[in-house]
Amino acid sequence: MMRYLLSIGLVFALLAPLSAAELYVSPNGDDANPGTRDKPLATLAGARDAVRKLRGATARPTTQPATPVTVYLAGGRYFITRTVELDARDGGAEGSEVVYRALPGQTPILVGGPQIKNFVPHKDKILKADLAGQGWKKPEFRQLLCDSKRQVQARYPNYDPADPVAGGWAYVDGPETPMYATPPTDSPRHLVYKPQDQRTWADASTGEVFIFPRYNWWNNIVPIASDDRAKRTLTLGRNASYAIRPGDRYYVQGLLEELDAPGEWHLDRKSAVLYYWPAQPIEQCSVTAPAVDTILRVSGAAHVVFQGLTLECSEESAIVMRDCRDCRVAGCTIRQAGWYNGSGVSIIGRSTRCGVVGCDISHVGSAGVTLHGGDRPTLSGGANYADNNYIHHTGVYYKQGSGVAMHGVGHRASHNLIHDCPRFAVLFGGNNLVIEYNRCRHLSLETADTGAFYTGGRDWISSRGTVIRHNFIHDVIGFGLEKGKWTSPHYSWGVYLDDNAGGVDVVGNIIARAWRAGVHLHNGRDNLIENNIIIDCELQQFECNGWTDKHSYWINHLPSMIKGYESVASQPAWKNMRNMDLHPSKAVQPDGKIMTGNRFVRNILYWHKPQSKLYSLRTVPFAKYESDYNVIHHFALPLGIGGLKAKDPAAQWEEWTKMGFEKHSVIADPLFVDADKDDYRLKADSPALKLGFKPIPVEKIGPYAHPLRASWPIVEAPGARERMRK
């Protein structure tokens, strides 16, 4: 009997580490407390240390049993002045995760900096606060928040809230220069301003220029070195990405003299004094600024979960996971976080099976979610994912900032709602990526030569194996300089496969109201465009633009394409990749054209505008191109096709079909349920179904109800859609 009891005791002793443990944290707690509900800890760092003591402080293999721990955070604001760091010691194992989560029914807010207090009058309505006296040693922050909302750094011209895209800019002086000309006067470091924009700053070198140089692809924020008033020229402290051209839009910030409007602020870094003109009485406003780059950083850990937390006010990404496994950010709200390189959540390094699920992410400096990982030579997938998120108003500071950015192998972006991005909804580069069931709208609001989903593949192998399926994309706007005038909509596509991107499947998507076309292939090969519905694009519905072997892009990029191809072509994992048997040096056809192997089949094209074309197909080797089984409806108007010999749109369709294309295609109404309300489901007698078109599962597109959703139902924030309705 005694032996039996000893055995039972031993079993319970062995199982004890697997029993769940709970710790509690409250803004009113104390890290000297035991972390119970009645005596909570005060900080996340204190909770992390308590977890280490509870579970042992050594790194633990993910297969070794460990104590499941849940750390509950009570509601309130946690002002974090040092990044909370977790490493391999702080992880869990399968079935025994370490979870940091909100106490049910409460909202803990992690603020990446302290409150700033003790404001005193400075001049007129401008106040000032001595930061050195509040513990700031060398303040360098680039953002200021009042009640969880970013304020405007003092600037010229002033920010225009009524027109946040086209308003509030100055423009570089000088005669218009053609976009692709390269005059000897080009300079990426000198900005000539107009006479009306000359200012009288005491020291211009404390300021910086926010500018979209030349192509309007993205912006730079560049320090000013000097101001030559006689020549009306700002010399910058470093080069912009491209030459600064007449007409480029910019503003100047970081100068106290420009603090002249409610909501503006200026930081004097030398004296550690903050100047601020509050838009409301200062005693009614909680003022904060980032003291940390990142609020939560996890390195080399496994099975860590952050759930139901709200994060704001970080200089870089709010949450960073590097070299992690099976970690999640679930049901969190991330807002007003990140400067130029700051995303909501960044999963980077060699991370695998880490995800961002059910989160609301908005007003971030760069991307909403960034996913990296995987190994290209072996095509070993990182399997990181962004699922069921609501992401909007990205790219506050970096206008390349997307909803989701994926780089590497084997990641997934699914069931997300993304809107109001300055450039892309999804930026991707890598292999075997999956982009599915996303709803993306009102995109490319501030840039040109852009798309909702974008990749560039100048190494020949980028994006091969990627699948884009069952997404609903609409209102891809674009904004750019056209004949000396800034205009919108402008130069945007729905799906944009740029610069040789090949081997991508674009299947079962709905794309409505993209400016140039629903899909654009730019010298790409081996792409499948099938079973898509393309609606009311402005210039044409589908577009291909190829190169010849004489094109500078081909000549300049061929060495990198050969290098990329040869780096993987002999790898076993690549043997099953589509058409990888063709070396880039052998890609040029007898006529000098390159983009072969593309298939455009079983698509529905439906548009109203009389002058809009069906296709634009330039420098395409038609002998190795397929277009068939499509349903085409232009309301009995001509079916124009750019790139053919015939100049009359009415004759272009005849020329096209005589070349052997569209043998089984039909010109007919596809019979949507209600196109006027963006309901593109097909009626039972649709002619598309007879051609093998597979109904798109629209009911599965977008976010879905789930216990880990940060909010439900989702209430969509106002933005471009609402401005366009006025």
C-alpha cells in the first residue's frame, strides 16, 4: 500500500508542471507582489520575471513539458519606457503556451512611452514642457500623441485635414521634365522652391523635407543641410531616392518657426524642450511620446501568445518576433504606432508558424503586418500568417507601407479587410505565398505605378509558386503627376505583377474599378490568369507590357536574373516549379520579345465606359500566349485591343480573333445578381458557367466572426470612400 501511494505521489509530482498557472497584472499593482488576483504585479516585465521563476529560467525545447501560464492584464494604461524583451527562456511548448492576455471584459493599453506633463506657457497659445526634468535624457521621438491620436509635427505648408492627400503641399520649382528623361541638372540632393514658399528660418539645418521624388513611388524624409535663399535652394543632408524634379510635392517640418496651428508640436532636441499647441485644454489631454522603439520584442521563443491587448505609441514596430516558432498575436488592437520603418507587427528572421490573427491594426507608420521567413533554395516554408485582421490607414510616414508585406517562402495572408493604404494592400516577394479571401478597397491613394497586390521579380524566380485567389479588390485609385498637374485616379492596377514576375496563379478574384486595368503583367512569364471577374476598369480591363532584348531594363537586369535562376535551378524542390527548365538567357524569342507562357482563360470582363479597351497587349509574343473561354460584356460597344495593327477599335476584335484567340469566348451579359451593388454572384443561367467558370465563394471573403476577433461586427473607419462620396 505504501509503495502504491508513493507511486501515485510520484505521478502527481511529474504532472505538476503541466497544471496551469495564472498571474495577474494591474496598473495599480506592485512588482513586489506575488501576482495573485488580489495582489497583482504592476508591469509586463515583472510578469515575465515571475513566469521565469515559476517555470525555471533556462531555455526549454518545445517538446519538453512545461507549465502552461496565463498572465492576465487588468484594464488601464501601462506606460512602458523600456522594451519588454522575451527570449527562449520565456516560451512554452505545444499544449502549454505562455499567454499574455487581457482580463476578460477589460482593455489594457500598452503605451510605448510616458505621459508628458508640467506644460507651461511659451508664446500665445503655444505651451512648452521641460523633458529633461521628466526623466528624458536625449529625446529623439518623431511622434506625439494626445489621447491616443497622433498630433502634427510643425510643418510648412500646414496639414490640410479636409484634403489629406492632395492638400498641404509645396511644389518644387522649375520647368516640367519628362518622367523618363535624365537631364544633366538632375539632383537627388537639391530642391528649388518657389518664391512664395521662401521662409525665414533661424537655422534650416534643424529641419527636414518630406518629399515624393520623381516617380511618386514612395517618399523620403531627409534632413536639410542648408538653405540658399538667394538661389531658393535647399541642400539636403543626404540623397533622396531619386532625382528631385520640378512639380514634386513636399513639405518642410522640424522647425519651431512653423508651429502655427492647433495640434502642432515641435521638439528641440538640444534643449530637450517640447513645444505644443494643443487643440483642446491641456488638462483634458493625455500627452505621450515614444520612449521605446518596440513595445514587445520576442526573440527565439516558442508558443508565446499576446491576446486582447491594445498597443500604441512606438517609434518602430509595436511588436517584433524574431526567430520564433508557433507564436501568435491574437485579437489585439494596434494603433498610432511606428514611424517610417514601424509596422504594427513584424515577424522576421527565421520565424516559423507565427501569426497575427483577429487584430485591428490602424494608423501605423509603415505596414500593418510584416511576414518574413522560409528558405528559398529548399522552398522550406516559414508558414507565417496574417488572418482575419482589419487593417486600415497604413503608411502614415512611409508611403510604401502596405496592409500586409510578405517576403520569403510559404506565408499566407487571408480573410483580411484592408483599406485606405497609400500604396499596396499586399506587397509580396518570395515563393509559394498564398493571398486568399481578402477584401481590399480604396487603395493606392497617394502614389503612382501601383496596385492593390504587387510584386516585382527582377531576379526571374521571385513570386513563382504564389497563388492569389478568391479576393475582392475594388477602388484602386492612384495619385500622380500628369502633364504638370497632380491628379487622381492615376496609374494603378488591381493585381500588378511587375518586372518579370512569373509563375503566379491569379484565380477566382473579383477586381472592380482599378484605373489602368484589373491585372497587369509586366514582362512576366508563365502566369495563369483564370476564373476572375474584372469590372469597370478605366483604361482597359487586362494589360500586358513586355520588353525586347534591346530594352534597357532587360539588359541591365539580365545578370541578376541569371544569378537568381542559377541559385535554385538545380535544387530538387524547384524541379516541380512551372517552366523552370528555361534559362533566362534563352528566353528571348526570334522576334526579340520575351514574355511567354501566360494564360488568360475563363475570365469575365464587364465594363461600361465607351473608350475603355478590352485588352492592352504590347510587346507580347502572341505565338506563346493563350486567351480563351472568356465572357466579355461591353454593352454592345467596340472591343478595343491595344497593341494590334488595327487602329479602329471596331476592327481590333476582328484582327484579334483571326489570330486564333477567343475561339470559345462569348460576347454576352454574364448575368450578375446585382452589379450595381457590387454583387457579382452569377445567376444560374450565366453563360460563364457553361464555359467552365467556377463560382467564386464570395461568402468566405473577408473577416469572419471568431472569439479571437478584436472587434465584431467590424465598424469600418471613415476614409477615402467617405471623402469621395461628398
